[in-house]
Amino acid sequence: MGNKAKTFNQNSEISFDEEHWQKINFNTASFERNFNNGKVNYRNMELEKQRAFNLSNKSLLNLEKLLVDFETHFKEHGGEVLWARDSDDACDLILKLLISEKARKVVRSHSTIIDEIGLNDFLQKKNIDLVESNVSRYVLQVSGMKSYHPLSPAIHLSKEEMNDVLTRGFKLKADSTPKQMVNFVRHQVGEAAKDAEVCLTGANFLLSEEGGVVLTENEGNILKSTSKSKTHIVVAGIAKVIRSMHELSLLLPLLSSHATGQSMAAINSITFGPASNSEGPERMVVILLDNGRSDLLTHEKQRKMMSCIHCGACVSVCPVYKNIGGYAYDSSYVGPMGSVMTPLMHGLKEYEYLTSACSVCGRCADICPVKIPLNDLILENRHLVATKKVGDAKLEAMFKLMIWHCKNRKRLDSPLFIKKVELKRFLNPAWGERRTLPEFAPKSFSQWWKEQKV
Ligand code: SF4
């Protein structure tokens, strides 16, 4: 078992924490409730999902052309496009841009891809001040924590815990209401971000034909930050590109209905390069990030994962996520989508254990707005782990031993103590300390059968 797998097992121990379980289940249930309420806006949601599936497949098949066209058209609007091979590359490019802008303070939006490249830690080491513009993320930053859920980064904190962080960090009064806390943090964020020279965001979609960047949000932080900063840097995965803005009428409602149950998010903006007047950034740069996405695209079945629109619905319904929480995955992508993407993007051997973080219940695939068959893809990953022999060697040895045993009647009837030793030696580490190993029957079936006949 590798180090990451051991850490995963240790972090998963949180599933025995009753309070954690209650918080996560209470909060994810509200996402499910919202989604079910929002479903009524659709006459035939399945049909829309199928259309989205077809469109995204088409985009993936033409990805190369769509990306080049996006670059051409975005540059025509005065924007700049840079390509990053991996996280280090992306961080270096961002640093160079910040140096060229003489920026000492940067404001960022809530974006998983910015987490993916590890930008917060990177900029901290370079003594560049990075301010979170999202309310929950700001609280997490103050308390030194990372995001727990793609939509609700502080889903694991109760309002009392939030209050506690703010009371300790800013001397907010101890029994503040959620509204008071949100207003207080909003004010703090506004103050901290007001003189930021550069704004960093992800992108929900990139429009190939029009050369536009689509950003969708509810709080209004992105719009506020981009309109005040001199430079806007966008970090976007290469699979974010779609053909044209005509596809948004299908994709944006699907995204918001599956994310928050809204028919549309409160604020949706499309930016076509730098502003032509003083009301927006003078410079706009899009960094197109690969970081393992090309590797994922080489897998014929799993490449469907690249259609993900990051609604977070699969995470909110996943029984494994609801038990082990967001930190166990050790990745910015958690839940079923993380279990498919992370091993293929960042190393099958290193992250093979994530292919086991699934009960194959299929709820993720049922809810996915772009019909990604997540549970099937996790099974495909398991198959890859087995065929490439990168799984847990002890577990593999155990299965080989079991097969060897089961293939022969005499071996099946071997003495009880031998079977017990084998079970303890090979299965126990994977079984975990909290579960009692199953007991063998005192007699094998054939021994028992013989006795019955006598
Ligand atoms: S895999 Fe599907 S359900 Fe999960 S985040 Fe992506 S689009 Fe949403």
C-alpha cells in the first residue's frame, strides 16, 4: 500500500465521527432538495441531458480545432492566450504576469482549477498576497483550511464553527447570526480586495467561435473583482471549450439546476478580452491548462469525464463522499469525479486507491447533467489498475491465493487454522481495524455434507 493510500485510509477515519457525518449529510441533503425542486422547471430533463451529452462529445472530438479557434478569436478581441503543460508551468506563467504587472496583491474567485495548480501555497512562498473573494473560502483561508466541496467549500463547518473562526480571527461577537457573519465577511473581503491589481478566475466555458470566456456565479464577487482589477487572468482546463454561445442556452440552465436548483445562476457574464473603456480590466490573459487532461483524453471510455461541467451534483449524492468527506481524496477533485479524473490525470499507481472509493451505487451517473457514466468509468479504472498491475500487491496476492484455494476441493478443505492465518495475513490490512473478520465455519461444506450422508 502506497503512502497516499495509507493517508487516504487514515483520513477516511472521519467517517466514524458522528458529528461530521451529520453535518455533511444535512448540508448535502439541502443540495439534493434544491435539485429536486429545480427539476420542475424542465418538461423533459432527460432529453436535455442527452442533448448536452451529444454536444459535449462532439466538442471533445473536435477539441484541437475548437481550442485553436478560441485562441485566434480571443486574440482578435485584444486578449492573450498562454498554454500551460502542468501546474508548475501555470504557476510560473502567473508569477511572470504578476511581476510584469508589478502586482503585490491578487484577488481570486472560488475555482477548483486554481486549487488544482496549488496557486495559494505557491504565491504565499513568493510573498504575494492572495485574497479569496468567496465568503466561505475567505473563512477557510483565515483558518488555514482547504476547500471541502466543489460548490460549498466550507460544507464541513457548522455555523457555530464558522462563528468561532471569525470570533478568533477578527473578534466578531460570539453569537452572530449567519446573516451578520456573511455581511461581516463580505465587508472584510471588499476591504482586502479593493486595491488588488490582478484578479484570477477559472472559467465555466470558453466559446470557440466567439472567443469569449463564460463565468457564472451567485455572489457577484467575480464581476466585482474583474471590474476593479487592472488585469484579469483566467485559468481554464483545455476541455472547457465549447463550440459557440448557442450551446449556453442548454448548458447554463443544466449547470445551475444541478448545482443549486436554480433555473439560472444569478449572474452570468461573457467576457471578450480586455475592456474597451475604464470599467474593466486593461489586460486579459487566458491560461489553457493541460495538467494530465491529454492523458485522460487518450482513454477511449474515460475521456467522457472531460465533459464535466463541475456542477458538483455527483459529489452531493455520493455515499462514499458523505462518509469520508472532502479531505480524504487528497485532490482538488473529490467524490466520483475525483475518483475518475485524479488517477488518470495524476498517476494511476499513486492514486489507484481512489478507484476503490466507490460503492458502484450509480447515483452519480443518474444525476449527472451531461450523462457521464461515472460508476462505469470507475470500474474501467479498476480494470486498468488490475491489468497494469499497479494495485495493492498484498491484496492482489490474497485474491490469487483465494482463487488457488477455490479451484481445488482438497485445498478448500484445508485445516481451519491455515485458512484463519491466511485471512488474517492477507485480508486484515484491507479490512480495517474497526471491522471484525468473518469467521470460517468450523467444518467445510464437503465435510459437513459427508457427515449428513452418514
Ligand atoms: S461529473 Fe457530472 S454530476 Fe459530477 S460534477 Fe461533473 S457534470 Fe456534475
